[in-house]
Amino acid sequence: MTNPKHIALSSDHAAIDLRQAIAAHIKSLGYQVTDIGPTTNESTDYPKHGQAAAKLVASGDCDLGIILCGTGQGIMMAANKVKGIRCGVCSDTFSARMIRTHNNANMLSIGARVVGEGLALDMVDVFLTTEFEGGRHATRVDMIETH
Ligand code: RB5
């Protein structure tokens, strides 16, 4: 994929502030953002938010997705249940790069209680600007879907 333009965003209540910071950041870079909330700190269930964002990516309505919860783990698990989604949790920029180059991840999950805003924005920048390498990695990625 070259130059992803349309990014799906969602979180649970644990990550509202970081999600909104990411939305503002990537909008300022020119990305189109579909931020499906939530917008209040009221306790909510991460699976429904992860799955809703994942469906936007799986359908092609969005090119890539970024999702967040407290750890990034639960919402990642929910997103990966949607066919066609490859979502990784990252807490470092090396992994944010590698899930694109080797795994062709189409969603990034971040734990708002794990990483600070500066690192999160760096991971987002790396994730959105790194290309899948293809080749032998494409064969392996295909094996994920055809087990
Ligand atoms: C909510 O308290 C928390 O469980 C959730 O944000 C997430 O960390 C789950 O994986």
C-alpha cells in the first residue's frame, strides 16, 4: 500500500486522551480520520470498539486502523477476530516498523497505560509510513489466512 490516507481510530475509556492526541496529530499530517470514539470516560467494552474499527479496515472503507485500550491487548485480540485483520500491539518503534514490513499489519494497537504520548505518536508515524516488503513475507502472511 502506498500513501495510506484514510485511518480508522477507536479505543475504550482507558485511552480517550491518547486517542484524541493521535487523531489531532495525524489530521495535522493530512490523513483523513474516521474516529469512532467513544468520547466520554464512561466505562465501556473494548471488544465492540476494536471490532467496529476492524470492520472499517476489513471492508476497505479505511486503509489502516489504530486502536487503543489500557494495555492494547484486549482490543487487539478483538480486532484480530475480524477476517482480514492483522493487528499487532506495539510499545516500541522497531516493532511498529516490523509489523508493516514483515507482517503487513493493517492495524496498530497501543496501550495507553503502557506508553507515553511521545512514543505513541512516533509509533504511529512509523506505522503509517512504512511499506510491506512482500516477497517471502507475503507467502507467510498468506498462511495466516489459509490455515
Ligand atoms: C479496562 O480497564 C482495561 O481492561 C482495558 O482497557 C484493556 O486494558 C483490556 O485489554
